[in-house]
Amino acid sequence: MPTIEKDLWYKIRDGDSSAFGELYDGFAGAMFSLSLEILGDRWEAEEVIQDIFAFLWRKPESYAPDKGKFTSWLLVLTRNRSIDRFRSRKRRLDRGESDEILSGREDQNAADGAVEATASDERNYLRQAFAKLPPEQSKVLELSYFRGLNHEEISKVLELSLGTVKSRIRLGIEKLRHTLSTLRT
């Protein structure tokens, strides 16, 4: 996955459609992999990514360069929107509502080969990085990022203090970031 620089965001903010295409080509696979991991549904993950790119095109100023990396912001946005969609789906199912739109969609297993290969590579990198984490860190990260639990909920589930949960998440993310950077080079 190529490095996405802030300069690309400045071009997108100024309406440069080729920069927008470059961002999509370079980073949509990572966003899709994260969303798919959370949602477990290819079609819904594609919808989330499409919504994020449409939002970015309409409101590029929603990203603040002084608050952090552009790619981190995109991944947090992907994570949050995926979790929101997962929770919304769960609420509908809990109320016994069916979703006629979802039942009429095309086969989820019919995948574009290039997209699937990219997503597969990203999932493999993530699995390898997770395997190198201590179990206590991987558990809190899994509950937070893939199950959508907040720090307080994780604290209750694992019977840990809130400070311990936050420390393990922070340390785990730092180790993942380091491991992923070495795996991709």
C-alpha cells in the first residue's frame, strides 16, 4: 500500500479528481479490509467505503491536517462507520425486522479478483501483526476494533481497570503500527 501524504488531501480539497482517484487506488483496499473485518459482509463493507469517499468528496474540509495523519483519519472514519452500520443491523435484527434490500442483493461471493487480492493481502498483514502481539493486547484490540466495544465495556467484560484497558490498547496499537510497517517493506 503506497504512503498517502497530506499533499494528496490538499489536492482533493481543491477539487482535483485525479488525486481523488489516486487516493482510492492507493488506500481503498485497506479501508475495505477493515470494514469487511468488522461487518463480515462484503456488500455492506463496499457500501461503507462508497459512503466515506462520497463524504470526503463533498466535505474534504472535515479532515483537519493539524490533528493527525490523513490515513489514520480515514481508518478511524471507516472503523466508526462500519461499527455504526453493524450496530444498526443488529438493532434491526433484534427488533425482528427484515431487510428486503439486503435479501435481494447479488451473490456476495462473486468478487473482483484484484480487489479480493488486495483485501486478502491486507488481512494477511493484519493477521501476522496480530499474531505477534501479547494475548492481553490482542484481546482488547479485538474487542475494541472488531467488536465495537468501548473502553468501559471492555473493562467490564475482561474485569480489568479502565486504565489497564487503555494502556493495553495504546501499547497494542503501537506494536501493530511498528509490525505492519516492517511487514509491508
